[in-house]
Amino acid sequence: MFYNKENLNNAFKELRKLGYFARQNFKCCQSCAWAAVPMDKAKVVFYHAQDNEDLMRYGECYLAWTGDVDEIAAVLEKHGVLLKKPESEASRFEITIK
């Protein structure tokens, strides 16, 4: 099945405009991605290659993040991709492109 990423792309563009280091399909895994985030970035949103496989297969995946949970949630919701807001900083956003 083909999933359209246009809304997700637009959400990431908006997050970058808000000062987030926002990347899609960024590095191979969460550990490598966090290690590659520039040290001066306090606002970060990304999903990695393993998450991208889920996104392409199921139309859903998780986003790693740091920053303002409500600000990120508002952008994702505005673009229609938010499934679930994290309950704590230790969990990730769940998104969809269905």
C-alpha cells in the first residue's frame, strides 16, 4: 500500500520554522539519531530508518522528541498526523499518514 507523506512533510517544515531540528528517516536507529543531533539543539523531533519502515508498511510510526510537547502536538494535529501525544518525556509521539 502507498501512503502519502504530504501532511507529515508539511508538519516537519512547520516544526523547522519553529526552531526544531526536525528530520525524517534520520539515521538507522534511535541511538544513532540522538548521537547525530547537534549538541546545541534543545528542540528536536525525528523518526529514524527503522520507524520509516513501519511508516511505509503500516502508515504509522513513532517520533522521538525533546522540546515543548504541546507545541509539537499542536503542529502534528493541525496537519492531521497526530495519533497519540506522549504521556511523559520518556515516551514518543505516535503518528499516522493514513
